[in-house]
Amino acid sequence: MREMLIILFSAILVDNFVLSRFLGICPFLGVSKNVKTAMGMSMAVIIVMVIASALTWPVQAYLLSPLNLGYLQTGVFIVIIAALVQIIETFLKKAIPSLYKALGIYLPLITTNCAVLGVTILNVDQNYTFFESVFNAAGAGLGFMLALFLFSGVRSKVDRADIPKFMKGLPITLVSAGLVSISFFGFKGLIEKLFS
Amino acid sequence: MSPRRKTLMQEFNKGLLRENPVLRLLLGTCPTLAVTTTVKNGIGMGLAATFVLIGSNLMISMLRKVIPDKVRIPAYITVIAGFVSIVQMLIQAYLPDLNKSLGIFIPLITVNCIILARAEMFANKNPILPSVIDGLGMGIGFTSALVLMGGIREIIGNGTFFDMPLPVLQAGGWIEPTIIMILPPGGFFVFGVLIAFANYLSEKLDKRDKSQIDPLADSCVGAINEKAACAMCGACSIGTRFREEEGFKDKSGHQPEVK
Amino acid sequence: MSKDNGYMPAIILTIIVLITTGLLAFTSSITQATRDAQAVAADNANRTLICPLASTFEPVELALDSLDTTGVSEAYLVKDDQGAILGYLYKSQFRGYAGDVPVLVAIDSNNMIIRALALENGETPGLGKKIADDSFIGQYVDLDATKVYTVKPNETDKVLLDSIAGATISSNAVTHAVNQASALHLQIASEVK
């Protein structure tokens, strides 16, 4: 259990997917304009990440690795993710319309979100077990949410600041993302202290 | 074809600055930030993506009359994933050092918005030769942006260029290396400043030759340049088109794209 | 029948998938040998860096219940080209500032540490990454593996080594990894005798 917690917290704070690994930058910049959309997108990402990790792990362990089909990994994983997103979308639409209304618009964007494919491939690269993979995915998703949540707050201030014209919009957004990323340096070393 | 038919040279040129995929269209931001700690990585990533771009543009342009509209996106993704896996295996076999430093970002070329966006916006509407040229131009534009970022970060952050130490920038020289530049925050800083510079330059160019201004037919691209926030261009257009096909109407008036 | 009706989209998509898979299998088969060779070369590069005279690395079985293998993931019996035993090689890791820091440790049959080598890690460039510098990692050359080392001055029961200024956690990770390797080595060595 301790190992699981270490993986979870490392993925959230130390190796934050957005600010330290640079995965999922596109939605990070795209939907961080206000807290509501940021939360919607993050929820959708967390759900897809966890389920995608739970699905790709057995595929890799019982199909691709034993049959020596490693070269199909990228293709198979992206197909699984795309299909999963489609299924979740259809399911939500039929079963929980209210949730679909909240998350539905973000779901199609997730297929091309590199953080989702990234977490499934990282699970394989790190030789994680099934549960470690799921915890890693949950951590990655929560880390994504934390980064988006914090950053949407920063952005609402930055957007109203008086800055040079050519820095307006994305340039200043990126510079402030850099500052948020520096603040996450404070978490490094934390895991070592917490669990030793 | 429309009256403003472009020559092949223009197809090639547009990727370099005016529609530079990284600095103007803001596609493929993840690898741009992640692998540009050195010039070498930038070139490696850029060339790998260029190969995939040319290959997928070629294949999709060839198959544009064969692929049914309904399964268009899955077919593109299959083709792109195929080329990415081929590149991955070649890099593993012949460039192990590059494989180590690019790591997970090689398979992630599959979901690089640039490639899907070019397939969706260009290759499936144009003949083979322009598509290949478009892929080449976009690829070189991507590579040059990556090399520029890698160069700046490596020189300031590590005091080296192409792994060659620059004596004045080493510890003990005039300026100590500023390590933050090769750490994640430095990526954000350099990228932000470069985009600001590209915007400035592009504005100047537009003023100089007003006649050539492209009205940016694609609303998504226009939106990006205006609002400069939607980096999910490929995803945006695909997302909205999925919905149109399904007759999806969101009552609350939400759009997948942010303003 | 038009390409957009009935089963045609599915059929065409399947054909595209099959052709792509075929091409991948082909590329895979022609690059397989080179890729495998590269993987082996990469593994051996670090090992021969630490034991230049070695010619074979025989894996040591670590799954035995009698062994406490905490933190050590690989162990090898190192032999030179005459078949004489040069010592043991361990791959040990301990949590550093940003994730695990893996360290290769070579220990000879007289329980002396031949050398240690910090492998790829996520430590901060310019600070924690200095564990790879000879001024730090070189401290381990010819140390007694039966002793326990530390970089923290308050742990007076252990032998104190210099730590890197500003990177105590990274320094501690390497020291701890070496200690883990030594601990396992003493168990293995005693079993062999």
C-alpha cells in the first residue's frame, strides 16, 4: 500500500504530468480559462485515464508481450483509448444525461490528449503491476486537475493585467505557466521526507 | 480549385513562418516543450515528426478517394500510428541515444496535433504532390522551431551548443549557466517569448505585403491566431465535426473550443 | 456499391488496419536483430564501464527467500575472459529528490567496493545530478563493504562521506543504494563460502 501511495503522490506532485513531464499541455492551455471548464475537462481526463490504464495493462501483459507484438503497442493503445472515449460518451448520453451534459463536450478532445496515451505507455515502460498502473493513472489525472485548477486561478488574474501588446494572450499565459511550474519544484523531495 | 491557387513553393513556404505549426498555429506544444533541452533532441524530434508528416500526408492523399468519410478519423489515426511505430523501431535500432533522450515522446508523435490537423485540413483535400510538399514544409517549420528553442535553452541553460562547451558560458566564465532554462519552467518561458516574437514578426510581414494576406479560411486556425488559446486545433475541428454528424446540439451553448 | 454505404466503411478500415499491421511486422522483423543488439549493448555499456576487465556477467538468482534483497533489482557474478571471478555487480536503487536513483555497485570477493556508478535519474541538473561527478561517486572506490556509510553527520554510528552541497537527498539516495548492495553482497558472499 505504501508503494501505491508513493506512486500516487509522485504522479500528482513530483512528476506532475503537465508541469514537469509536459504531457497534456494543449488542454492545459486551452481549457484553463475558467475554473468550471477546467474541472469538467479534468474529471473527464481522470475517468478516461484510469479506465484506459486498467484496459491497456492486460492487453500489454497477456497479448502484446507474450506474442512479441510490442511494435503494435502505439496503434493498439490509441485504438483502445478512442473506442473507450466513444463508449463512455454513448453510455453517459443514455444513462446519466446530466453528467453527459457536464463532461460530454470534453470527451472527444481526450482521444488526442497526449497525457492519456502517455500514461498508458509510461505504465508499460515502468513495468508497473496492474494496481500500480491504476494508481499511477489516478495520480496523473489528479495532478492534471490540480495543475489546471491552480492555473485557471492564475490566469484569471493575468488576463486582466496591463502588459505589452505582443505579450498578450498565449505568451504571457506560457510565462505564467512557467512560474506555476517553478512553484511545483517545492514538492520535490517531499515524497522522500513523507515516506522514509 | 479556388482562384487563389497556391504554387508548390507557397505550400512549402507557409509552414516556415506564416503558418508555422508551433509558433503560429500552436500545435504540438507538448514535444516542443519537453524535448527541447538540447539542439540535438530538437533536431531528432523534428526529423522524426517530419518523416511521419510526409508519410501520412502521402498515404492519406493517395487514399483520399478510397477512405469513406465515416471512418475517416480512425483510418488517419491507423496510418499515423503505423508510421510512428516504424520511426520508433528505426530510432531504437540505429539511434539508441536519441531513443533514450526522446523516450515516450516518440510514440506520442501519434497524438501530435500537427499531423492529424494536416491530414484533416490539407492531405484529404489535395493531390499527392502538394500534400507531400505541405508535409515537408510543415515538418521543417516544426523542426526549425524546435531547433531554435533547443538552441536557446541549451546555450543559456547548459552553456553548450550541440554538446560543444561554450567557454564564456561555462561555470567560471563570464556567465554561469542558468539551469532553470533546461528545467521545465525554462521551456514555458522560452516558448512564451518566442511566440510573442513570432506574433510581432508576423504582424510586420503582414503589413509589408498586404496583398498576400490569407483570410485564414479555417475558422479554427483563425480562432487560434486571434484568441491564441486553443492549441487543440486538430481536436477542435474533429470534435465539432463529430458532433455535427451526430446532430448534437448542446443546449447550454457550450462549444468544445474556448471562445 | 458506394464506399460510404453499408459495410464498406468497416471493410475498408479493416483493410487499412491489416496493411498497416503487415508493414509494421515487416519493419519489426528486419530491425529486430539490431534493436536487440542495441538493448544488450546499452546494458553492457554501463557494466563494462564499472568493471573494464569483465567479459561475462552471470545473473545471480535473487528470488530466494533466505535473501533480503531490499532495493536491489539485479545481481551478477562478474568473470573475466579466463573465467576467474572478479567480483559481484549489483543494481540498487533508493528514492532521491525526483524518483528512484539507480546505482551500479561492483564489490570484489574481499568485500571491497570496486566502484559505484550512478545511472540515469531524474535529479536536478546542476545539483542532484552532480552525484555522477567523480568528486562524489569516486569516494566509494576501495571502501570496505562491511561498513555502513552515510552523508548525514548526525548518524554517528555510520561512516561519514562527503555530500554534495545543496543536494543532500540525492547524495543520501546514492549512499543508501550502495549500503543496500553491500548488505546483499555480504549475504551472498557468506552463502558462497
